[in-house]
Amino acid sequence: MFTVFVITLFLPKQPRFRYEFEKGKVWMNKDLISPFPFAILKTNPQVSTDKKDALRDILPVYQVDKEVTNDALEGYLNEFDIKWRSGQLDEKDKILFKNISFKILEGIYQKGIIGLNVKHQTSGKNYDFSFLDNNISKQKNTQDIFTAETALKYFKANFKAPNQVMQDLVDNLAEDHITPNIVFNERLTEVIRENTVSNVSTTRGMVQKGELIVAKNDVIDDEIYQKLESYKATYDAQTKTIGSRTLVYLGQVVLVAFILSILMSFLYLFRRDIFSDNRQLSLILIVTTGMLLALTWALKMNIASLYYIPFCVVPIIIRILFDTRLALYLHMLVILIAGFFVANSFEFVFYQVTAGMVAIFSIKNFVKRERFLVSALFILSAYFVSFVGIALLREGSFREIQWINFVPFIFSVLLSLLAYPLIYIFERVFGITSDVALIELTNTNNKLLRELAFKAPGTFQHSLQVANLAEAAIFKIGGNSVLVRAGALYHDIGKVDNPQYFIENQNTAVSPHDKLPYEQSAQIIIQHVHKGIEILRKNQIPEAIIDFIRTHHGNTRVDYFYQSFLKNSPEKFVDENIFRYPGPIPFSKETGVLMLADSVEAASRSLKNPDAQNINDIVERIINYKLEQNQLDNCDLTLKDIETIKLIFKTMLMSIYHVRIDYQQIL
């Protein structure tokens, strides 16, 4: 219930629009009559075009800068007298020519001198502008008023002096005081542009209440599509205020709880081991909740496309940490929930389900880390095929495909690579062993395996052969071959403590057991199980590997020392438990196969003449003995599986001992 609460808490709480539609498709629902009046929204390109057209009509605003005018005229008068005296001109002519030239300059400023702006000269040197004077705007053109160049030219043409010295003096003085007094008001122009853009209508026409929006079997063309989009937008806006958020939340709780109940039923019926393990169950719920919370965040942030979200992370993580069936099942449940809250839900579900299936299949045999990259390429290919197919179905033309819409899928695939660090975190936090961790453990350069090879080389070679036998058998009958190999390599790790007490490590004819009582010898042999568990737990090796140590001898007796005790001390009471391994017996295909491989490989080393007949006999005898001792009762090995295992063991042992294989004999 806590998971249901967390998932539904942040989901959108308005009622969901009930219809799905696509441009170019046939409307398969009944006739849609508008239940309320609504405005028809323009498309984004239409609104953008209207805004551009409106901005094209906005003229730059220019105003008179009176301060510039006053400063220029005042400066002209102040400098005229100085310039006149410096030119040594007749004082009696000064007043006359001063007044004449000033009136010409004053007239120029009254008409106006504009400072041309390069960014407004898009269609030529001259351009229209809006002239604002005393809050009254008039449209003018730059050729109707002066520029600094034309103003000087006008001054020179209208001022005539009696001699050239006076003419040059006054012309130069005027040139120094001709400054643009009509200037561009950028702030006011921008305000007008912003107001114009904001006032552009985003609608075109109305649909009245009771009016037909689309009839059944009509093809959804551009006009009908825009009406449906407008109807949906109005519906969503109204339901935010009209619809009951409580009832919407109740509906979400019912749906999410139903989906999770199906998941729990699946686990209870088919994966009881996960259902009864709170750590594994918590991990599954965390992955599910995390992905749906990512979807909720994306909806609230209104990101450009929900396809940026890496939904394939879920099946990848679950496949690596658990199995294919659970990964596919959980992925489909997550996508079903997500489909309620996305647009074009069928298209969304198709994209994600197919990509998730490809992701699961692409990492079926995960033996190398680069498989992640291979999987990413497969997922991207699945998205691409779906994208092209849906685009052709919708548009009917390659030219109309908008390839930019595929970019979110590329980012989604790149983000799916986050599964790798997440798998490592989940392994550490929840104590789950993935194939990635198992592959690392099977590296013979691992510290523990190097120690085993150095201290107990015979045991190490025995473990390698057991790993080969068990891996080949489990691969044939079906099971986790990587897990079996890792378990086989570590199953006798406890022998590093007293390697000389185990026959495969003894180099002399004298055995250290010769000086010990049979009970003590049996306990030393049995102790390698306890010691192995202790070593692996100290080195934080996963419990899945430790299970192979606990079960590889089951609860069988150390028969050699037990029979020796009975033979040499018939009068003594014997406690059989002293000579018996603690167990438990194997409880999975993998642990069962390892027990058989361990016993068969060890027994084969005692053969003095390892020919086909002897190998056939010893394999049959060892496996039948395990069956008689009820050691395989708890593992789900069928009689067919056992016969297959026998055949593989015989074939491989004959190959090891270079025996010509007579298949008729071993069969």
C-alpha cells in the first residue's frame, strides 16, 4: 500500500481526456458533438507566422532630443564670435551674418536631423519609422528629414557669404554643430513589439455548443485535428477546476493497486522465492516506483518529449538481477500504468513494449560488459524501426518524416546505460547477485582463487574440472551456467586451511590421516565446508555462492572413515552424525548439478584404468547412489535431466582421459 501511495501521490489529478486521435487516421468513435463552446486554437506554426507578420508592421520609434537641439544651437552662438575674431573679419558684418546663419541652422533642427540605424536599413538606405512628438505618432521616412550629411549640404547651399574666407569659417562652424536630434528609442520600440506579440490572437473561430466536431469514419484532416486539439485543451482546463480531484485520485489508486496486485500474484504463483524475500521484493517495488516517479516529474516539468525517459532501464535491471520472464512482465506493467498519463498512449505503449522486449532478449546471455553497448544498439534499432513504421503509417511519405523527433529516443538509449551503475548499487544494498558479479568472481586471478591455486593446487585443478563439467551440464538442461561455474570454483575453498589432509593435494604415500582417529579425520574433512562458508563471508562473497559450499556434499557420510571405523572398532558405539556432512541437500538445479559433478570428477581420479567402460560405470554408480541417498529430492531435476547429465559427464570425462568414445556403450 505504501508503494501505491507513493506512485499515486504525485500523478496529475485532473480527469483524463478520453479520446485518442492522430492526424490522417479515421475517427473510429461515435460522432463527437461539442458539449460546450470553445475557441479553435491556431497551430504553433500559424501563431509564429502571425507574430512575425505583426512584428514586420512595427516601425522603429524615433523622438526629438530637445537637449541635443538646445546644446547645438547654444554652442553655435557661443563659438561664432570667437571664430569671427580669429578670422579677423569686419565686426560690423558679424551681427548680420550671425543671425542669417543661425536661422538656417535653427530651421534645420526644427525639421530634424536623424541618426540612421544600420539594423533598420534592411531594404535600403532610407526606411520608414514612427516619429513620436508630444505623444503623437506619425509615420515618416528618413528621406523626408535631414541626416547630418544632407543638413550640412543644405546649410552650405543656403548660406552665401561675400568672400570665401567668411564662407569657409561659417560652414566649418555649422558642421561642428550639426548633430542628430531625432534618435532611436529602443526601449519604447521593444515595449511596443512585446505588446504586439502578446496581443496576437491564438485562436481562429469558434465551435458552438451542440456543433459537430467530427463524425464517425471521418478522416482527421488538419482542420478537424485542430478542432480536436482545441477541444482537448479546453476540456483539460475545465476539468482542473470542475472535476473531483478526490475521485480522480481514487481511480489512480484503484488502477495502480490492481496492477501491483497482479504483480504480487505473479510472484506468489511463479516466483515464491522472491515473494518471500523482503529484500528482493523491495528492490522490485523501488525500481517500479522510481520509473513512475520519473514519469511524474517529466509530466510536471512539461518536458518536450516523454521519450527522453529511459523506460528500458527497468527490464535491463530486472533481467540482470532476476530473470527474463519477470523482466518482461514487470516492464509491461510499468508501461501499462504510464500509458494512462501520456498522449497517444497506444503509440507510446508500442514503442516501449517492443524496445523493452528487445532489451531483454539482447542481454539473454550476459557474459561480457560490452553487452550493455550491444544492447543499447539493439534498443536504438528497435526504436528506429518503430519510429519509421509509425511515421510512414501516419504521413505516407518519407519526405514528411520529421527526423528531429527521433532525437529523444537517442537520449533515452544513452540514459539506459545508467542501468550498469544502478545494478552495482542494488547488488550492494540488497545483497543480490547478478551475472555481472558472477563473471567477476569466475576470474581465476581473483585473490581467493589465486590463494587456492597456491596452497591447494590439486583442489584448484579439481575445481576447474568440476566447473567445466557442471557448466556444460547446466547449459544443456537449462539453468544459470555462470552461477554454476562460480559456485564450482569456490565450492572447495575451505580446503586452503588444511590442504595436506585432502588426497588431491598429497604428494607422498604417507597420509596425515594415518596418525589420527577415524572420527577426527572425518571431522577435518567435514570442516572444509564450515571453513569455506567462513572464508567467503569474510570476503563478502554473495550467499548464492556460499549455497554451493553448504550443499555440495548434502548430508551424506564420509564413507571411507565411517566404514573404516566400523571395520576396526566393531565393539564401539558409533555416532553416525560425527561422520555426516551438515547439509542441507541441494535445493536447485544448479546446486544439484554441482554435487553430481563434484562427486563424479573426484571418483574418476581414482580410476587406475580410465577406459570407456570404467568411466561409464563410475558415472552411473555415483549418480545412482546420490539418488538412493535422497540427495536430489529438493532440486527440480527430472529423470530426463539426469540422463542428459550422465551423457555429458561421460563424454567430457572420456575426452579428458583421451578415451575413444563408444556412444553405443555409454548410452
